[in-house]
Amino acid sequence: MRYEVTEDLITGNALIDSEHRQLFDAINNLLDACAQGKGRDKIHETVTFLNSYVIKHFGDEERLQVSAKYPAYESHHTFHEGYKRNLAQVTATLEKDGPSIQALGALNQAAGVLVSHIRTEDKKLARFLKEGK
Ligand SMILES: [Fe+2]
């Protein structure tokens, strides 16, 4: 399956939405590399990009939150920190063991967590940035 920013995942904040698209592209590229048996170099390259893009994106979201004095910043930040740690672990396992069923399952699970975070928390954030509530 491919991950995409469907209608229900659009937050309405142009920066956040464009970064979510890039993030999903990065996940899809990694999944493609695994599915096509691209080998360790390509998997390493896509894993590295995905982890660094997640860090960039969360950092951008948090900067927006801080400058808007977003009241739910702490919990959103805590989620981001945990997510980065989990993704790093999941992708390290994937690099170590190769694209096993388990490693791919964990990656898809991480992608699913991101999807529901976008659908709830990031939409809330975008609404606050736009309307101040
Ligand atoms: Fe977020």
C-alpha cells in the first residue's frame, strides 16, 4: 500500500501539509526499496532520509507551536520525541534484519501511528494556528 495525504488528513496549514506529503513519500520510498529487494545501500539511504525528515518536520511544527504559544505544546512535543525514538528503533531493526515481515509490520505500524496523529493532533494544531483556538 502507499501512504498519501488524503482529504481527511489535510490540516489546511500549507507548510505542515507539504511536509506531510514529503514524509509519506519518504515512507513509500523506503517501503518500495524493501519490496523491490533494492539491497542494503538503498534501504540505508531511504531510512536515513526518513529519520532526518521526521526530525526536520517535527522541529518545524514545534517552532510554529512555540511562536503561537500553543497550549498543547508539551504533550505534542512529548509525542514527537517518543515517535522519533520509536522510528529510529524500527528502522535500525529493519537495517539489521533486512525487510523481514516483522520489521515491515513495525514500519507500517509506525506509519499508522503517524496517520492518526495527523488526523487528530496536527489538525488541532493547524486550526489553532489559523483561528487562535
Ligand atoms: Fe505533529
